[in-house]
Amino acid sequence: MRMLEKCPSGRLPNVFDGTVIEPSLPTEINAIPGGPLWAAGGMSITDEAGHPLEERNRFSLCRCGASENKPLCDGNHSRQSRRGRPMSSNSFQVGDTVEWNWGNGTGTGDIVKQFTAKVTRTLAGSEIARNATDDDPAFLIEQEDGDRFLKFQSELSRT
């Protein structure tokens, strides 16, 4: 029963006499280093077409783009990394040009600095913080117009 309660995706429900028994969880979304977003607290999730997914108290949501069951995580990120770190094709360094999803389009810029510990910067008048790690470093990125952004490695792709 404890194993069922610890299932991060909620795909293994605890059923007793036909009733699903779920632990009470606070509403929250957390990034699992090198893995999915973990959403809990009985929230409603829809697919890209706007169709609601089955009701669950917790979900593991894909953030690497490799899942074949989007928006849910299917574990494909583990086949794309080693020791929790993205493979070299996704590793970035100062000087690389990268892009990220931004609104209905993408943002593009050049990496000017890398962080592997908590970092806070004031960008466009707002204080932005990232809890960067060795597994998911943060990067300070500068666009051609001089605007700067602080993004996690997991949010970036090569241009």
C-alpha cells in the first residue's frame, strides 16, 4: 500500500472494495531534477486538444518533450540521460545560441553565464530566481536587443 501511495504519477491507484483511496495532497507543482513536473492536489489536466485526462490526485508531466504520452511523462527522459544529466547533445555552454518556448512562439539568445547553484538576478525590473543544480543548470541568456533571461537547461534547445 505504501508503494502505491508513493507512485509519482498516480497510475497505480490503491483500490479497496471498488473505491480509489488516495492520500490528501496539497495543490502544488514541482520540477523533479532530470525528470518530469510533478503536479498534485487533485487539479484538472487537459491534453493539447483540450480534452480532460482522467481525474487523479497527482500527475507526472513531461517537460523534456520525449514522452509519447504527452502531456504525461512516460519515463523517456531516463533513456535520454545518464546519471540524471542530459546527454551532451543537450548540454550547453557560454556562447551557445539557444531557443525556448515563449508565449505562442520561441525566444532566442546567446548564453552568457552558467549557474549550478541558486541564482537571483533582476531582469527587466523583476527579481528572477532559479534553484539551479548540476543536473539542471540555469543559464543567463542575452538576446540581440540586450534583453536578458534566466532559463533552466531543461527549458532550452539548440537553434
